[in-house]
Amino acid sequence: MKVLVTGGAGFIGSAVCRYLVKTHGDQVVNVDKLTYAANLASLDSIANAPGYHFVKADICDAEAMQAVFQTYQPDWVMHLAAESHVDRSITGALPFITTNILGTHVLLDAALSYWRGLSPDRAATFRFLHVSTDEVYGSLGETGLFTEDTAYDPRSPYSASKAASDHLASAWGHTYGLPVVISNCSNNYGPYHFPEKLIPLVILNGLEGKALPVYGDGANIRDWLYVDDHARALRLIVERGRPLHTYNVGGRNERSNLEVVHAICDCLDEIGPKLAEGSRRRLITFVKDRPGHDRRYAIDAAKLENELGWRAQETFETGLRRTVQWYLDNPGWWEPLRARYGGQRLGLTQTQAQQQPA
């Protein structure tokens, strides 16, 4: 199939591109603006593959998006391009509003115009998959799971912008008939993850013997999904998912942030270089919680599992070990990122970083 992937140089997008090309032999056009979190090195393994094309473009550029559709004539769109880091949305929301809302609108309009010009056979199989997050649902109590029918209740500028983009995608499906499918996923982790997010940040700080920042009391709970399991789910959803339906994607791996950090410390202590200080758990530093920090997320993926037959292949333990080992084996990928940011502790606001010990 010919697949247009937006945001394909990002963490999840690059995993999707690699999976489509390597496993399915799909023709892929990767459209990415190449913001700070994008990295073309994540695509080195497919960069010269037949049928893979990269286009540097902004999804907010209507003329560029129309040109991409007309040039590459995709069968499917997998829309992953987004600003996605909650902390950054708190200190500066405008890029999230621009990319996640206005950019999605531009892409939907370009897709609609293209779809209307397709032959009946091609129009019938065309799909627009809008990839979103479980954060649009807000915060859970101690029990319960997010389902596809859970009411939206976003709590951060990031999740609010993604909720708005979800509603736009749904509206273009209901109003104009565009065959839109929406997915909402839990927290992803795995190789090639930009080191401002919790797991890669802790792995790399742990390797370097730096403080391991944990917000608040560390009791915030997330459901963790290995990124390659997510890529498999998205390919399945875009191929077999029903238009105007939503599919939740989760790993059924609930862990508190502190449990995650403990697991990383223990794994690094086992398979990584030893520290003179002993256990890396001694590096854990609790920092002031961020505003509006949702307490618990948990995904019910039963619809995806029962309707489309998907199952997560990695447990949290197996996926985390694979992730830690990848960072140990691939310093050439992450060391330039650490150098580029001057050793600052990515993922924290400036104030929070200053609160940590040197």
C-alpha cells in the first residue's frame, strides 16, 4: 500500500515507518517538519529502501500538503505529526495549538479534496487514521479504565490541543464523509525516544550518574506500551478499522512513575556499567510536581483486541530490558542529542531543573 505518514521522523512515527517498510513492504512518504524532537537518523535503516520517500514540510502549509497528496497518491494517511511534550505545552502552548489543531485542519482539508477526486474503488478503501493520546480523557481514580466511550476531559494545553484535533477528525468524517479512524494510545516507550520523556531521560541520566528526577511523590500511574506494539496496532487499524470508530491502544502495563524509575535503575545496575555510588536508586530526586499532573491513566484495549485481534507482544519487563539495551548499544544516536542540549536535564522546566542537586 502507499501510505502517507506525517511526523515520521519522530519517535512513534519513525517506528511506524520502519514497520511499514520492513514488515509489509509498503510504499511510504514521510512528511515531517523536523522540529527539535525529529531525527532522521532514526530512519537510517530504511532511508535507501525502494518506495520510501522523505518530504520536509509543515502540515500547516496547505499548498505543500496538497502537493504531497497529488504527487504520491496515497491509499492511506497515518497522521502522527504533533507537538507532544506536556511540560513544553505548559511553558508555551502556541506551537501545540498551531500544529495539533490548525495543522490537523489543513491536513484534513487536503485529504478531503484528494479523496473526492479518487475513483470509486480507491475512494472506498482510502483511510485517514488520526493518531491521538489517552490524555484527552483526563485523569482516572484508583479504579476503572478509559474506553472509547469515555468523555473527554483534557487537563493540559497539550491534551486540550489533541482533544480538539480528535474532534476535528471526527467532524470531517461525520460532516463530509471522509473515512476517518481515530486511535488513542497510552504512554509509549522504546528505542529512538527523544530524551526529554521519562524513560529515556532516566536511562541516560542513570548511565551518566546524574540525578533521576521524579515529579511529586512518584505515585502518578501510566499504562506503558512498547512502541513496536503500537506500530503494529496502527497498521492493523488503518487497514481493518471501521470508519468513524475509535480504537484505544494500551499495553495493560500500569506502573507508577516511581516503579518505572526503580525498574530502570535495577536494569541498568544489572546490564549496564557499574557506578561507584552503588545502586542507581540513590540518584532518585523528587522535584516539584508539574501543574495539572493527571494522577492515573489506564487503557481498555478490548475493542482493538476483540475486533481486530491485536495483542501487545511485549510485557513491561521485556520491553524495558530491550529499551535499556538499545540505549547501551547505540550511543551514536543519543550522544549528539545530549551534547546539543548542553547536558541540561531534558523534560524539566528551567525552574524544576534548578531545584535539583548539581
